[in-house]
Amino acid sequence: MRTFGTIYMGLASLVLAMPIVVVCGAALNSGRSMFFPPVDPTFVRFGEFFVSEPVWTAALWNSVIVAVGASILAVAMAWPIAYLLWSTGTKLSKTLAGLGSLPFAVPPIVFGVGLGFFWAFTGGLGEIWAGVISHAILLMALPLVTISIGLQSIDRAHLDAAATMGATEQVAFRTVVLPQTIPYTISGLFFVLVLSFNEFIVIFFVSASSYATVTLQIFNSLRNGYTPTMAVAAITFLTVSVLVFSAVARWGDLPRLMGADQSRK
Amino acid sequence: MTVANDISLPDRVQSANKTSTFPAKSVLLGFLTSAIVVFCVFPFLLVLAISFGRKVDGAAWVWDFTLENYQRFFVGVLWPQEVTFLYLQQLYYSFYFAVIASLLAVVTALPFTLALTRLSRRAQAIWLVFILSSLSLSEVFIVMGWDILLSNNSGLPKLFKETGLTAWLKEVGWFQTLRDWGLANPRNVKFKTSDFATILTMSYLVWPYAVILLYPALSRLDPSLGEAARTMGASRWTVTRTVTLPSIRLPLMGTTLLLFVFLLGTYVSITVFAAPNKHTTAVAIYANIRGANLNAPFGATQAIILLISASVCLYLGHLLNRRAEGR
């Protein structure tokens, strides 16, 4: 069983890595077309993506604005809802949490269509701030979950101890609740950051072609054939994901966040 | 949790409500509620309202209350003189691709996740970083990778030809079978466009999700149950069939349904890998709202039907779960 498991995991990760490896290898091509294995390997494409080609640098900048804005906004909205849910457990807080997770639960194209109409009426269609809000709403479910997990891990006895020693709710919040939930909050922020970075269909509908993020720019270029610069974008995004999730694994408890059993190590 | 904790909890909440922060709290609550309603609920209502609207020739569309769009979806514009099931067929292909791809993903992810949960905590964390990174990788990058791998001038077909695999396939006669399946042209194997490539990419797309969704349930599996059955003489396969699988039946079904709903809206993989006559509702929605057709009300109708299909599936899954738990 053990050897079978190991072999199977190896095979699965091989298939999982295959398209990624091909894309990464193609980024090293010096010519205008994608070959694998790369012909005449070079790192010139990296310069094009980050510095010299305005199409890509603008797209990268837009992606960063949307992802950073959306992750901060999503956490700012998810925190009070998760806190209300945990501290009061009222019907209203449950409804809010449920509705807040709704956009993430339905096929994304439907929410994209809805937001497309919504921004057309409110004047946000094609504006980058509308893209930020759209992603924050779409991905709010993630920090809602991670922060709730964090809050549940707080021992209520600590709060009672703080209360008996005369701490008000605000003081207890600052000294007990906040420090223990910071890793979970940051994890939630990171999840939104990475997923927003890579999200395609919702931003496709709300951008209305007036600006392009990197994923949109790649999709637009799909019809004209691939260039190695697009592969550089893929590498960049993959690197960001690996760094972010490694950070979560290093400073947070990734298996716990993913719902692993706590009793076994 | 002790009894004392339970008693002290309501006190704490009440005292918080009586303090001076009360107005600030209700202002925040009001703001949150309105924000959620405006952004999470209103867009869906808007789609529903527009789905009853009417397209004006040579212009955009106007508000209305007509069922024409729904009629068009199910039986075509010219009904009852003429009937077309084109749009139902698109919905059928949405289901077809999503069902097969989600099942394939869950079936192949299950042994992987089982093996993953048996590793040490540290090894699990490293694997999870890998899985999460590939999970978050954008659909456009994944499609790009598979497109290079499956395209005729590079990737697998070229590999087949150069290694002599194509010639060998022709020799043993399997090449004709591949041609019958639409996976080969007279000269060499081809994977674009084909159902095979579409389902492979879609399945790949949700595979990491399958691992992440199965992970909590599988990591809570008690290994001693299986070991007990083994010591009593059950074979490995019998243990899997009678102990492991029944205890994870619910998460398995739940995961499959979630992946299925997610895949119903797949857009990029379908446009790149599926044959044009097998394009799905998601592609049609795009064509109506942003693309060539410019018929927003009909696009909205298709979105609503997709949403209803997804909700029905989720609800059925929920019912199944309840029934399984009740027994």
C-alpha cells in the first residue's frame, strides 16, 4: 500500500507538473515562437515582460492593483462578519456569511455576467476600482473561512480569564483575539491575493476591454498564437503562488487551514 | 467547554451591547448588510430581471416582461412553426463535459489524497504548497500548457511521430480506432479539437480542488478501522470497498457536485479544445453579452438557466446527503 501510494503520488505530480514545465521551458526561447524544448535559450523575454514591453508592464501593474486592493478589501469586509458570527452567532450574522459566500459558490460566469450589468448601471464598467471591488466580493468567502477557523481556535477560557481580570471587550479583543487570529487573517489575505491574480472570467466581464490584467492579456493573445513572453508571465505567477503558499505554510498551519485532523501529528 | 463558560458567554455579549460602542456596532452592521445585499445579491437579481428584457434590432435592449427568451432557449424563436433544440444541446454539452471531468478528477484524486494524509505533517505541508500553487494557476496558463503539449506541430503528436509510436500504431491497426474516435488524421494522431483534450484539461483544472476538498474528510479517517478489518482477514480490496469507501461516501459525492458546478461555467478550455458544434452554454453566454451576437437579455436568460441547473444539482446533492445521514 505504501509503495503503491508513493508511486501513484509521483505519477500524479508528474502529470500535474507536465504543462507547467512545458510552459516554463518555452519561456527561454529566443525566437518569437514557442518551442519545447527551447531553441537557443535566453532570458531576454523576462526583460520584455517586466521592463520593456508596455503592453505587459501595464497589464502586470493592473493585476497587482486589482489583487492587492481586492485582498485588503475582502479581509476588511470578512473580518467583522466572521467576528459577529463567532461572538454572537445570530441569525443575521449567519445570513451575512452565507450571502457573502454566495458569489464563490455559483459558476463564476454567472456572477461575472451579473457584475457586468451591475457596473454598467452604476458607471463602474471598465473602471479599475470596479475590478477591485468585484474581486473582493467574489473571493470574500476565503478570508471568511480562514478567519472563522482562527477565531474558533481561541480558547474561550482565555477570554473569561481576561474578563475576570477586568479587561473590557475592546481590551480583550486587542490582547487576546487579535494576536491569535493574525496568522489566519494573513493567510486569508494571501489566498485572495493569489486567486485574484489568476482570476479570469469575472474580470473579463467587468473590465469591458478598457483595461487588461495579465490573464486577460494572455487570453487576448491566445488567438494570435503564443509568444515566449506569455510563458514568462506564467512563471512569474507560479513563483508568486509558491512563495505565498510557502509563507502560509511556514508561519501558519497549512494542514489545519485545509481542515486536517488536529489530534494526529 | 465547561458549564461556567456557557453561562458567562451571554453576559459578555449583553455587556458589550450596553456599552458605548453600541451605535458604532449597529452602524457597522447596517453598512455590512447593505454592502452584502448590493454586491452579492443585487447582481443576480439584475441578471434575472434582464432575462425578461427584449432586444431591439439595431439597438441595445429594453426592459420588458416577456418570456420570449425562455421560449427561444427551449424550443427556438420560430416555435411552434419550427422547433430547434440548439440551446438545449449547448446546455447538454455543458453537463456532458462537466460530469465526466468532475468524476474523472475525483476518482483520480482519491488515491492521491489518501496517500497524502498518511504522510508526516511536514511532508503534507510541502505537498499542500504544491497543490495550492497549481490550484491557483490561472485557467489561461493551464490551457496554454496543454495547448502546447497537444498541438500538432509540437508536443505529444510530434513525440508520437518521432519515436515511431505512430508507425507502430498503424502497424497493429489501432490507428484506425483512434481515427474513428476523432483522435487522428490520416498522417498522425491529433488531439485538437477533441472531447479527449477538453475533458483532460477541465479535469486537470479541478484536480487540485478535488484534493483540497477531500483532504479534511480523509485526514479524519481512522486507520485503526481498516487495520482491524485486515487483522480479521479481509483483503485489501475488501477493506477499501466495505470500510474506507462507505465512510467517505458523503464527502466524495459532495466534492464531485462542487467540482461539477464549478465546471459548468468553464469558458477558456471549451473555446480552445472543444469542437465548435460542441460548444457549451458558457460560450453562448459570452457571445451574447460581450461577443458577436450582442443580445444581452438572451445571454442573461442562459445565465439564469445555468444558475438554476447548478442550484438544482447542489440541492439534490444536499438531499442525498441528508438521506444518507438519516439512515
